[in-house]
Amino acid sequence: MKKLLLVLPAVAILGALLAFWLPARSLLVAYTLPDYPDWPAPQQRLAAVDEGEIYYPTRSPYDLERILSDLENAPITTGLGYLSYPKETRGPIPAMVILPGSGGINPGREHDYAAWLNDRGIAAFVLEYYQPRGFNQASNYLVRTSAVTEFDLVTDAYAALQLLGSSPLIDAEKIGVIGFSYGGMAARLAMDSRIHQALAGDIAPFALHIDVYGPCYQRLESPAVTGAPILTLRGTEDASNDLQACEAREAELRELGTEVKAIVYQGAGHAWEVDSPREMQEEAPYLSGCEVIYDASGRPFLNGQPLNNYPADASLATRVAARFSSGRQFQDCVGYGYIVGRDQATRDQAFTDIETFLTGRGFLSP
């Protein structure tokens, strides 16, 4: 167990900001980071009979910098996911890796998408990224969303890609990734060719990406991308998605040769699939008007100032504490309040648009 003294925002964090260096409204909290769980040995390959709860090998790098240059020193962890197939599976079929939002697997969303995909002949693998790192739904939200980063999610996603590709029931050339909020951010970041090469360079990358309301304040300065297409879905009333920043991220991908299909739903908020009722969350924070820019080594900067002021061999506790201590650098670009919750009309339209996208890329028959 690792003792950690944190300065935590006193408000609840919703959506995908993952307590990512958020400033102000703080109180001093002592917290103990959990140990990784002692789980069954992870599977290196999948047999045709394997489904349901699956343990697989992955790592917890925490930072982009570690993925790019120090991955061998990232802690080895055992990942957890839930694999499901269509009722009748004959021969290799497409598959989708599903990355949850920062609140974790949410009623009405991740497993509902898995069932929806299964009904259309596509295998689904829902990732659980908190439990493998010792957290559960009872864990402090701010700590778990700061102790498990989007780069841990990307690492899990590529580990899942490798595992799914070993199944005799799955077409290794037709595995995509869809993410929601925090997971949407990770699904988009996974397009960076450096990340693919570092995490799974010996296999084909994801065949397609779907970013569902993933925030866009990070600029990786990617020199190249994998070439796979991406669909992005956002709402005009979701302030956690700075639409101007999202347009800039999408333009950067297009300049690198990526096919980008971007859809913005008028009047839609955040997390339109979840079972909780649609409402304005007045205290939900978001970033707007600032960008976290990564240099060639993968180190993040804001306004020219580094955000990771620790050595490459820093402990997890040091890394997490650094995120909180740098929060004051964001004080001029944090706002509060946006719409969150079930929006049936937008949910239905999103399913239609995703189906069209999958059909156009050979995952579904016309």
C-alpha cells in the first residue's frame, strides 16, 4: 500500500476530465493507493470456448512518455474484460473493444453496446480498467481517476487487441475500438503510430476507432497515425467537449491522412446512453480554452510549462500527487456545469450512425 497526501477538488468530477490536473476548490486528503489484486494467471491466447470474464496481460505506464521510451519499466498488471459473442458464431467475425468512461462501466452503456454489437454479428470485449489496479466503485472518484490514466486505457486496449486477435473466432484484421468520454479520448489517442508501435507493433493496429464525446484538450503532436478511420460523436450541450478544440483535433488527423467522420448532435449533452436521468450538473467541471501539448518525448506542457515534474523512475504516488499539485496551472480555463444523462433520441441516432459507419468499413453487411 502506498500512502499519498493529496490536494483534492471538493466537488464531484463527472464525465471524462478524470480529475486531470483540476485546480481550486480544494481540501487536504490523506489517501492510501491500493495494491494490484492477486488474480488468476492471465491468458496469452483465446480458445474458441473462452468467453465471459477474461484475464489478460497488460501494463500500467501512467504517462505517454513511459509508453514511448520506458515501457519495459512500466508495472506489469493483469487486465480484466468481458468477452461476448453473437448467439451463432461461424468462422472469424469482427470484434470491438469497448472502453468505459471515467465513472467505469455504467448501466445502459458499455454492456448495452456489447449486446447491440452481438446482435449484429460482432464480438465485443468490455474493458474494466479500475479493478485491475485495485480500485472499485466505492473508491474515491478523484483518486481513482487520477491514479488510472488515459494512457493506461490505451495500453489495456492494445493488450486486448493482441488477445482478441489470437481467437479462432475473431478476424484479427477487423478489430475496432469504441470509447466513451475518458474512453473516447483513449480510443482517439490510440491512433498515434508511435503508441501502436510501442504497445503492439508486431500486429496490425485497430481497423477503426469511434470516439463518443471524448474531451479534446490534449494535443499529442502525432507525427503519424495508423491510417484507420475514425467516427466522432458529440453534443452541442456537452461543455466537457470543447467543440472548437475537437474540430482542431479532427483537422490534425485529416492532415495526417485519416478519414474522419464527425457528427455533432444538436441539443445533446454528455453520456446520453446511461440510465440516470438527463439533468444539468451544475458542479461538473470542464476544460475550455487551453491545450495540453506533448513534446516528441511524450512529456505534457501547458503554456510552455511542464506538467510532469518528476523523474522517469518516479513512483505511482509521486505521479498522482504531481497531477494535483499542477492544478493551479489550469485555473484560467476551468468552467462548471453541463448536461449529463439519458437522451433516448440521441442514443437511437448514435446507434444508427455507428451502424452506418461499421457497415461502410466492412464490419457489417449492407
